[in-house]
Amino acid sequence: EYDWNKDSKRSLVQAEIRDFLVLQDGYKVIYASDSKNGYGSKLFQVDEQGDKVRLGQISYKIGEMQYCEESDRMLVVAKAPQSSWGIYELNLQGFDNKPVLTPIVNSFKPEMHLFISDSGEKIAFTSVNDDGFRGIQGYDQQEGIRYKLTGSGYYGEEGVILDGHLYYLTFAEQGEALVRKPLPEKRELLEVYPEQIGEPENDEYIRENLKEEIAELELEEDSFWPQNLAGLFPPSLRLPPFLIAGQDNAGLNTYWFNLNPQGQIDFTLTSQIWQPLNLRFSSQGRKEERLNRLTASYPLYRSSPDGLTQIVLTAGTDFKNLEIGGSLRWRYPEHIFGLDLQSELLAGGFKGQLNYSYLRDRGRFSIGGSYVSGIDLPNKLRVPALSKTTNEGYHISAEYNERLVAINQGRWNPNIFIGGLYGGIFADYISQTSGNDNDESQLSGGLELKLETGLANAIHPIPRLGLTISRDSWQPFFGLEITF
């Protein structure tokens, strides 16, 4: 608390605070702290004398808190296990007179950096637009509509609405820049993606935890890790037999199991307990033998917390060979550049890849090339197989993809999402060299359709259907690309 008249300050509370808000009368502060005995947040109230009262616990992790004086509402940015950040209304006296969250804007894309207008009718937040750029979006609470505030292909962060204008941060040649522009007269609508939370389960979790005294819930620091890792065991996501996933209470360790197309079980473990070092172990089931791999990545440089420009060092092993490498990523409005290098120390192999993309309002043009030596060229779904394979060669590709249909009123429930339909044209040139007469090269091109989908806020399958034409033949192809 700061006294302007006396130019003095005093501490109201000392705790690990995620965020806080000040209520209308100015004498009560509500703050959130990470729970140490389960995934979620604990909520406390502090008065002007510094007296603290525990309000309850929710099984969502709270990252931001805002208070709207006009409507006397509390909005928060919160995250459920194995999902992205979303915007919710916090009711401190909800079901059974305990804190509950009601979704306002929540999708598989993160919504963060929340701002509420003076009237409380409109909110602004940072999310990811259709072109992959972080931008400013808005939500009208009276009309219940979500819309873009910054155009496609332009980076925006931390938007503020004031006097009919939008203020936000973007990037210029000299670094970050503050932009002021009038609010758009015509709003480009986006899907709200409402998500049902399942409040009875949430509130049962709350009631069970509130049976204990506050003193018993305040755990000692040395008991944090056992309690934290205990959250790994009950899976937080279950879509058997396709996917079972979970994470610890702090979100530092995760795992998932899934059934691959060969009918075998794949599983992956990740850990960030030595942040910013990221460790990952994966095991893929094959009929012959399992493919095990351990990798580590370390962000050597980031120009901003969100990584506009970043350099990452990597190391990995399949327990037969050792690989080291690095990657460079540079992003600017309308442009994305990437460079990846990888070297196999024991086998003497090398792989380099260079990519560039130019973004438009509805589409993307990409060109890239890769060269390998001592490593097999990776198979591409749309590239016809050559008659012979060698472990040296290069691949050059160019493609343009454009959104054909935007299913903005698409089909959504907590487990299934259908987004836009994209069409593209591509060309590939692949060449394999072996130092003798067995050198072989091939030029091909064709058309492709891609459908944006999502499952359970965690899996993003992309069905791909296309036609490849080469000098000697043409062939259709179909595949399913899956990301987590």
C-alpha cells in the first residue's frame, strides 16, 4: 500500500502472488497464488489492516485478474490442465457458495493480456489469428461476439481500448513500437468457441480441499516436489484408446500415451524442472523394435519473452548415435525465417534446413530447402518415392496455401473443433547423389486440400488430400498430420 500524502509504503501481504485486483471500495484486495497440493489456484482476500482470509481453491491455474467497476465483475485469465489460457468470469460465491469460473472466451488458442474497457461492455486480449500471428482481438459482452482488432499479418500485443481507439505494442525496425488507431468500423467476426467446464466436478474438488484447515493446506517448501509430482498420476485427459495425458500440479512435467497407426503404443515424457532447459523422452512402437529418443533444448537467446527472434541449442540421442544442433527463428509482420542445423557426431551425418514464409491476409507462400549427408532424406507424403535411396541429397520445395472456407460458425464442443478449409499448390525437386551412376532426381508438383481440426484442446489432426504430378506419372495421396 502506498500513501501519496506521506510518500510512504507498507506491505499488506507477503506471498507468492500470481496476480491481484482491488475491489470497488478500495479496501479489499483479492489475490491468487498457485496451489501446492494440487493443480490450480488458491484465492485470498486482504483488508486494509492486512488481515488475510482464504476464499477457496479452484482446479484452474489463474494467471491474470481484472476488476470491472461498472459491472462489478471479476474477469480472470485461467488455464485447465492440458489446455490453453482462456478468459473466465470469477464468482467468489458460486455453487455451494464457493468460487467458480464461467467461460467467456476460451478456445484451443491462448487468450491472454486481458483488458476491460471503462464501460465493461468490451474486452481486448491477445490471441493467435488465422495467419499464425499473435494479434489483438475483442469480445463484446453484450452481443456475445468475438472479432479481430488488428489485421492479419500484423503482430500485436497487450491491447488497450480508450476513447474509441486501440493502443497496442508491435514491432518496428528499431524494436517495439506503440501503435494508436481508431477501432474498426466493420468488425471481422471470429468464433467464440464456448467450452463447458463441468462445474460439479470442479466444486466437488473444492469441497474436498476445504474440509482441511488453512494451516494444513499451507505446505512447507520442502514438501512441494512430492506434492507437485503426485499430480502426474491421475490423467487429466482421457480419450482412450487414442490419447491419455497428464501433468504435474505446476505444469513442469507432462506425459501422454497414444495409439499409432501401426497399432502400437507411443508415449512421450517432457520435463522443465531445470528451466529454461527442456527435456523430452519419446518411445514409438514399431513391429520390429521400439524407437527411443532423448532430446534436450536450451534457448540461448530470445529478443522478447515471446521469442520474436530466438536461438535454440539442441542435443539428442537414439541410444545408438549422438546429435547436436541448433535453430534460428526470426519473425516480423508478414515474414517468418527459420534455419535448422543438425550433426551426428558418431555417424558423421549432417542435415541443414532453410525455410522462409511470406504471409498474406488469407494465405501463405513458403519456400525451403534441405540438404543431408550421411542421413536418409525424410519421406514426404506428397513426394513420389525414388527407385533407389541414398543417404546424401537435397530437397527444394515451394508452395502456396490459401483459406478457401472459414468455418467461423464451425462445430465446437469441448472435444471437437472444425476450423478452416485450405487449398494449396506446390512444387518439389528432390535429388539423391551417391558418387556414381546411381544419381537420381525428380521434379513434381500438384494440388492439396487441408482441413483444420482439433480434439480435446490438445490434439490437432490435419487431414490432407491431394494429387501429385511428375514427369512419368500422377498419383493421389491422403494422409493425417497430427500435432499436440
